[in-house]
Amino acid sequence: MADTFDDLRDLYQEVILDRGRHPRHGQRLETFDATAKGDNPMCGDRVQVWVAFAPDSTIAETGFEARGCAISVASADLMAETVQGRSKADTAALFASFRDMVRTGVCPACDTAMEQLAPLSGVHEYPSRVKCATLPWHALIAALDGTKEASSE
Amino acid sequence: MNVDDIRRDFPILSQTIRGKPLIYLDSGASAQKPRAVIDAMVNAMETQYANVHRGLHWMSERTTDAYEATRDAAAKLMNAGDRAEIVFTRNSTEAMNLVAHSYGRGILKAGQAVVISAMEHHSNIVPWQMLRDAHGVELRVAPITDAGELDMAAFEALLEDGKVGLVSVTHMSNVLGTVTPAERIVQIAHAHGAKAMFDGSQAIVHRPIDVQALGCDFYAWTGHKLYGPTGIGVLWARRELLEAMPPFLGGGDMISSVTFEKSTWAQVPHKFEAGTPAILEGIGLKAAIDYVLGIGYEALAAHELALTDHALARLGAIEGLKIYGRAQDRGGVISFMLDKAHAHDVATLLDRQGIAVRAGNHCAEPLMRRLGVDSTARASFGMYTTMAEIDALADTLNRVREFFT
């Protein structure tokens, strides 16, 4: 019945549905250097992110556990992939670009990393769902900043 | 009752959403407004608007009469014995805060207890926690059964030590649709020396409320779920309780006289109505009450029962769909989850077909925890809901499930 929801394929691209169902990074790290939780009290989405650093302080690995919708789980999974090897400042800059993209739907300075995150750009047409996409990022930034909790409210 | 005629009275229902006819299944969050309500508010603004209770001029007198007529209409709606027992608030939340603050701090003593249930809206939880922390009143929570009904034996046991001063429970759950046995709750509360209050936000939309027959002490509801405007709600309370209670908010309208040394309070209900009220909303609420009573609760309840039975049958037949709440006595609010899709994704897909449902924790986090979920999707019905709309919901949910499989 793809016809019924054809216009939703912008939001629920195959990669989103696939990552939402089978996230590659959807587990807690056995050893980690930082962790934080993200909570969206309005909708009940919850995520916890674990980060392990490389000797040069860049992100070596990210894992997460999420209780949320396909958008938030897929966003967490794509995030975990794209932030690997990045410094804290790089990650914050990437989040800023990502946030712009999910709010506006456009990605003016689209590099390879942003292209990887681009399947989430469709969320801009659904203002109430933008927070689903940004929640894991808020948690990741909180972990990198050493704060324990983040909220996308 | 002819649903097609009713639908013609609600201008919004002829809207299309993303090119599809609007199917509004979120009346439990807030109901749509009939033309009569819209016209009453516009007419008041165009012809007679002024402040109430203070002007000596024609406009103010007319507006005061119209606003006060709402008090009579609300008293009639609830079969209150005395119009002075109708206190206007912003909403149910404010009504319950009023009781928690005024009756809670003014009448209840530290060491006494308040009983709520495990299926309360946050508005019937948080005010009591604030009272507990400020005033030393214990908060007790009566459990629910797996079917989503109040566990009456456990409820009664909570009152047995005689410390409970007030029971405050929902008359109809905004998540499970459960209608609680209000008369029995009142009997048990009174038998143990406690007052009884109901959050009637959902219940008053679906069945007649007779506060004298119920025998309760407080009853709170809100206008916007009863097809009226936002910003106006009602607290009904026994007159002797209102008279014994200290005021809630201070300011204009609620005083008898003011000096810098001391103020004295106006008579009830005005003692509890500080400041310029929601005048236009009050006038709109009267139109809503008149509209509801014009159709009659008997017809409304029969329509809702038919819708609910049909929805439970259709949704219940969808593979992988779980319905939360199986109470014997229930209203037209149905929470559900699909095994393959999160509630938010379900809501977004339904929205694309013009179907509005709510998804989330429904301001009832402790109940969500009791149900073992973070969120549910919820379809809730109004007087304008049709069987065809429920069929459209069920058909679309089948396709939603396929989409995520």
C-alpha cells in the first residue's frame, strides 16, 4: 500500500525505516568515557548515549539505547556513525549544521558527513517531530560537555 | 440525534488537511466548537462587550448578565443546588489547584492524607505533591487493576486508618477511558470521614453529572473539552465548604473591602474569582452548555457507546494492535499501540491521511509506567464522530502496520 503514504517517503526513507528497526550502534558501550541521557518529557522519548574517546580525545565510538520513534532511533544511529573520529568542537559544529538542516530542510554547506545525515532532512516538514531527530544529539553534546542530562524541550 | 446535522454545526469539520477531509479523533484533548459558541463570542464582542461586575453602564450590565447566566447554565448542567457553588476557573487544572491550595492548606491538617488513583492526569497529581511538600499532608495512591479499573478493595484499605481527609480521583480516565464508580467512591470516602472530589474533565463530556445524586463534595471540569472555549473551567463545591475555605488568589473582584491593614472577602463564589475573568469565554461556555443540553446526554451517551463498541471491535481486529484499558464501564477514549511502530510514527502517518490522534504520555506519566509503556496513541471521540471515521482509522492503521513491517 505504498501509494497511501507515498508523500511520507520523504520523511520515512528506507534508510530511516531500516535504521529505526535495526540500529547498528544501538547498544551500551562496555567501556566508555562519557555518558548522558536525553529526555523529551512532552512525548516520552528517552535516549542514553555512551562515548569512548581515542588517545587524541576524538570520538572513538558511540553507542546508545533509545526508547522512541523511528526518527529518533535512526537519528541516533546515523549520529553515532558520523561523529566517529571527530573532536568535541567538530561534533558541536556538525550538530549545528544538522539542526539547521532538520529545521529548514536545506543543507547549504553539505559535506560528506552531512550527506550521511541528509535522509533526516525530511523532518523539517513536521515541526512536532524535529525534536525527535535532535534529542540524541542533545544527549551526545551533554555527554561531551560532562553534563548528565539533556532535554530537547 | 442526527450526526450529519451536528457536523454541519461545526464549521471546522468541513476543512481538508493535506487534501484529505479532516477526521478529528482528538476531542479528548480539546473538542471542536459549534457555530453557536463562535457566534456567541463574536456577538458579545461586536455588540455589548465591557468588563463585568464593576461598570454602572449599559454595556457592563449586559455583559455581566450574560457572564452570570453561564453560572446558572453550569449549575443546571451539574444539577447544583445553588448557583453560588459554581466557581469559574481557567480550567480543571486550576480548579484542582484551588482545592489543593485552599482546602488543602486551609482545612486539611498536617498528618492527614489525600488519596488519588494510579490513573490520574498530572493535574490531579502535582497539586497534591505540592501540598504534601508544603503542608505535611501525606499523598496516597490507590492502585488500578490490569483491566484499568480502580482497585476498590485496595482503595478502601487506604482509608481505613481514618487519616484521609480528601479523596480526589478521575471520573473518567483520559488514557484508558475507564469510568470510575463515583457513587461508591463517595460512599467509601464519607464512611471514613473524607471528602470526595472528582476530576470530571472527560466524564462531563459523555454523561450527565448530577452532583447532588453523586453526593460528592468537589467536582472539576473544563469548558474546552465540552465544545466550549479554552480559558474557562468550573469548580463545583458544596457551599459550606467554599464558605469555610480561605481564598486562593487575591485581587480585585474577590474582596468585600480593602484597607492597608486588612481586607475582607466577597461572598462565594466571588471570593474565589480574583481579577477580570474570562468574560468572552464564559459567554461562549454558556452557548456550549445550551448546545449540549439541547442535544441531550441520553443521545450523546448512546452515540458514544455505539462508536466505542465499533472502535473496540475494529481496532481489536488489527493484528499486532494492543488496546490499553478494558474497563467494563468506559467512554470514547481508546489508547493503543502497534507492535511494529512507535506511537509518534503512527500519529504522523495518520496525520498524513487527515486523521488527528494524540500520541505521547497524555500527561499521565505514572500511568504510562504502570502500563509499562513510554507512550501510546489515542483516539478520542466527540458528538460529531462518525462510524465511517472509525472505519477510516482502522483501515489506515492496517496500512501503517504494513508500512513499518
